[in-house]
Amino acid sequence: MAKAEVEEAFEPRAFLRTVPHRPGVYRMVGAGARVLYVGKACDLRKRVASYFRATASSGKTRVMLAQMRRVEVTVTHTEAEALLLENHLIKDLRPRYNILLRDDKSYPYIRMSTDDEYSRLTFHRGPKRAPGRYFGPYPSAHAVRESLNLLQKIFQVRQCEDGFFRNRSRPCLQYQIGRCSGPCAGRVEPARYREDVERTLRFLEGRGDTVIEELAQRMEEAAARLDYEEAAHCRDRIASLRRVRERQYVSGEGGDLDLVAAAVRGGAASVQVFFVRGGRNLGNKEFTPRVPEGADAGEVLGAFLSQYYATREAPGEIPAEILVNAVPEEPELLERVLAARVGHRVTISSRVRGERARWLRMAALNAEQAVGMRLSSRAGMADRLESLREALTLEETPQRLECFDISHTMGEAATASCVVFNAAGALKSDYRRFNLRGIAPGDDYAAMYQAVSRRYTRIRRGEAPLPDVLFIDGGRGQVEQARRVLEELQIGGVALFGIAKGEARRPGAEVLHRAGGGVPLLLAPDSPALHLIQQIRDEAHRFAVTGHRQRRARARNVSSLESIPGVGPTRRRRLLRQFGGLREVMRAGVDDLAGVVGISRALAQRIYDSLHAAEL
């Protein structure tokens, strides 16, 4: 390591004579030994010298150099080592003038087991130690769940836990709603199940055309032998596959590539990554790196690519081609380093034509729109969701939140609400209310169990996507009821929290209870995450109270005669006309009631008993 003495003024010429022409990492150090910037270089002397050429410095660089007290360098054996060391130091030191990628979590995959008689399709994140086929990476857990949901509808390959599968003696709900072929109960032949597994694998490999052709041939054969039910089943599968292809396939692409577009404006930056695997668009993920003033799209992309791909080494995580909307810094170095990591050539391209140019423009447009939205509300939903991820220690920023609340008046007209929030805020079209029945008055636990069960049974049937986080307005007891429902319906990947009132029910003192127990979580009163939780909780409460009041008002506006068996609209009109109103009907005796046309003495007695039940 070569560095200038802290006590002496920094002399660039003298210092540069000590720096070798070798690959490595350099650090700009300011007052108080604070690292201002970390960079990598193929040739340390040339790269560091470029900062001290009067004509080469940008405004950002001049500001940084004015604060710099010394430069430190670390020599590495190779360019790849320099890239990895730079990535590590940026994460560890978080220098002010570096572009810092905030999200470098592992990415989810779809896994098909290969060591079971009846293979299982499942969500996977982390090391790929278990035997099986892995497909991805997908941009988010939501994208994986959406794909698993589609595959389950089309191919009916099981997704249940192995322990649950082994202990079944009869088919579960998934079989009953047509989303599993029931291998646990012997409802499908092993050979037929293996065919569905093979079709699933071919579809995930990007060979959907062969699956459609095979199903078309099978449909024709079934029709020829007059097995119209099987033919219709194949027809529906083909239609579903074609719809999925229309949504996911990238025109003109058959391989793997990533589309990476950056936009920088007003001190805010957005990087959009679109994942294309086997010609299928698996979706996109947005990153919001922290950028210093004066950074442009090329700088952001250079920093992003090195930090994002430097730690990727699983098959499929670094594609053979990366398309970018601006030329990053040192693209050749990045190509060499990434190729060395994955063992195949990696190309970074910015000049493309035709369909690729159209897709790249689409990614750039997404990045521009994201920056615009971020600038319009810096303390908006994206920041609050990111704060929520950090506060709740979630794997990734949640994109969909749900919250339940129960409202009733001493057990009367119990109503549950479910509100939904996403990155744009309240998603009112997905709100749901539940009129609760068959529960003891005031039994909030049974009320919560019924509401969550009804909601997530419908979600299991495809009514709505699963949320990333589920909030329950209540304490540990209510949370336990929701946890039971999720377990019984085999729903995983949903973070579950209860929102309990704090001391003296004071806003800002809420206590969060995580499913499964543990120490309750208290957030700072000024935490953006807590503000978001309060907003969702209050919206769920408002929606539940509104529904409860409407239901109670309807019940109180209904004539007491309507609930009496045998008193239909015609008899009700005769009674009201004969006595001049409900009050007079209530004052009438059994003989008076029996004198009305169409009212027998037995019915008159029933009417009298019903109207005077409270007096008995």
C-alpha cells in the first residue's frame, strides 16, 4: 500500500511515482480518515493520475478532490480480484461519492425436484444443494408465485410440502378446485404424472411450442376416439399456454439476456433490470441506488453492473448478453471479469437494432417514469416500503400488503375488512369485506379466523395474488388465528404481523407481534415504516367500521315481520294495511292477528311470539 502522510500536504506528483502499473483498488480519504470514494483500475497509476489532470475533472470530481487529504491504493493479482475488492469496500465503507446499490439480496428460483416418485414444483431461494432442476433467477418472490400459480393451473403438478404429501389419504383442496391431479391419493397414474412433469420442464426451458404441439396432437387423438372430455381438457390447456406465451415471450429472442436501463435526474436514480431466460420475459426489478451529485447514466450503470453481477455465480444469474441504454465505465473490464466468473463469454451492448432496441427503449422508459415518480414524492410509497423492509428485516422490498380488521357493536353485525396496498398506495379495487356469521358475539378470534380463511381460500383459487406482508389489527391471539389459516391452506412466503395498541392506546406506541412469537417489535414514532403501518391499519379500521355501520343500519331498517317464517310479502302487506303500521301490529293480540285474511291461528301465534320474544 502506498499513501501520503496525514500530517503533510498531499503532493500528487510525488505520490504517483510510488503507484505501480498494476490492477488494484484506490481509496480517496478525507478529513478524519473518512473514505470519500473507492474505485478499481486495470492500471492503478494511469487511473489515479487521471484525477489530477486539470482538463479531465468533472464538477463532482473537483468537489471530491477539494475534500481529499490522501489516496490509498491496494494492489491485486487480477482485474477480477480488483472488482470483487471494490464491491466489498463500497458495501463496507459506504463512501459518500460512490454510487451505492441498496439491494443485493439473493434471487428466487423455481425448483423441480428430481428425487421423488411424484416430483414437486416449488419456490426456492438460497444455495442450490437439494437435487433438482432450477429455473430463474426471477426478479422477485411475487414473480415466482405468479409463475407457480399459472403452472399449477395448466399442468397440475403438486406444490405441497413432502410431509403433507406423505400423510394424505384423500385429496386436498387443490385437487378439488382443479389445481392438482391428486397423486397423494392415487388419483393419477405415475406415467401420466411424469408426462405433466416433462411438459412443465419443457415449458420452463423455453420450449413451449413443443408442449403445445404435443397437446394439440393429443386433443385430435382424443376427439377421434370420441373422448370429448379429454379433448376439451387439452384444448383448455393449449389456450392457457398461448395466453402465457403472449404475456411472457420476447419477440425474436430465444436465449438468455438482461436488459439494464438507468435514468438519473434531480439527484435521484432508477435502474430497471428485465430478465429474459429461454426467450421468456420473467419480469423486471427496480433498483434505486444512492448517487452523488453530477452522476450520469453511464456512471450509474458502471457502478451498478460491477456491484450487482460481481457476487453472482449461480448458473443463469449472469447471462451471455447484457443490453444497456448507456455505455458504462470500463465495459471491456466488466466483460472480462464476468466471463471469468461464469466460464462463458459475456457481452455488454448498448447499440442494438430492431426488437432489441424497442425492448431497451421500454426499459429506459420504465426507469425514467420511476425517477419521475420518485422525484414527485421522495418520502412517498417507495421509500416507506423500503423502510418497512428494513424495519421488519424482510428479504426484499414488499410490493403488496394486506391488513385485516374486525368491527362490531357488542357482537351485532360483525364485519371484517381486508385492505390492500401496493407501490402506488391503496389498491381500492382489491378491497374486500366479509359479513361474519355463525360465531359467538364478541369472539374476535373466531371472527378473524373466518375472515382470513374466506379471503385466502379465494386467493388459493386465483381471485388475487398473495401479499408479501399480512397485517392483523390485533395482538398475539388474532395473529395465531391467521397463522393457523395460512398453515392449513399451505400458504408460505407471507410475512405475518399483528398490530397491537400501545400504552394508553397512544399513536406511535404500537407494538408489532411477529407470527411464531419472539420479542415484540417497537418502531420509532418518526419511522416511515411505522407511518405506513398506521396508514394501512387506519384504512382497514375505516373500511370495517363503514361496512359494519351499513350492515347494522340495514338490519335495523328491516321490518321485524320479514324474519318470521310463513310471512311473505303478501301477508306482510295485509297485516300492515289492516292495522295501519308495525307498531299497531305489535299491540294486536293473537285473535286480532288471526282475523286477517290468510293468517291462520297457528301463524298468528308464531307472529305474536316473534314480536314479543324479548318480553319472554
